[in-house]
Amino acid sequence: MEIEKILNKLNIKYEEITHEPLYTVQDAKIIKGKIKGLGCKNLFLKDKKHYYLLILREDKRANLKELVNFLNTKHLTFATIFELKSILNLEKGSVTPFGILYDTKNLVTILLDSSLKEKPLLFHPNVNTKTISINYNDLIRWIEYFQHNYFVI
């Protein structure tokens, strides 16, 4: 898999498990204890000009009003399934920061919840039948490798 090749090239240590398809944070509860890390919620959002991938703890709710103010925009909505596929090459239920490898135009800005710092994090490797655990700092290295902008909020 291409993701693993890039992780290895960057000397990023990771752990991976295979499981039945997981579409939601609720579904992901079946892997608790099988892999070390904090579950993350990944929301693909947009305003009139930009796309954002919001990454937060699985137990947090996204405060879109606060995010609108932080981004100095007027309105945020969820990107469409078509946009998810055409920009990140992902399907609904598989949203992950690993998808930025397909965002060759750097259309997506990553927004990271500050409570994720210094923790091992769980993400799908672009398919929802696997989960990868990587450290926060290694996620930053991944984002920087693909030259994407990011903000810690």
C-alpha cells in the first residue's frame, strides 16, 4: 500500500490492524484495546473558497461557529461526496489525513484539535477496513511532507 511505503520512507513508526468496515466513531468502538491510540473524528469541510480537514478527538463535537470565526469566513458546510472523492480520493466513512497524498493541488488545509498533541492517534489508511496508529508529531511530518498548510486550534 502506498501509505505504508511513504510512512517507511519518512521513518514513521506505525501500528496497523485490519477489521470489518468502520463508518463512524460509534462503529470504531469495536477496535478499542486492539490498537494503541486516541480515536479521531475527521470532518471534510468547505467554505466558498477553501477546503478544510478538521481532525478532533472522537469524543468532541465540532463547534462550527467557533471555527467560522477562527477561519474568518462566513459559513462552513460539509464537502460533498463528489468533492471528497475528487480531491482526497476517499469514500464516505473513510475520511483521514492520509488522503492528502492525493490532493496534489494542495486545496485542503488541515485543522488539528490542540488536545491531540503528543498522543498516539488512530486513522484509517484511506480505507475503512484498516486502522493505523501514529504519533501526533509523525502526523505533522506527514502533513509537512505533502506541503499542506495546517493550524492547531
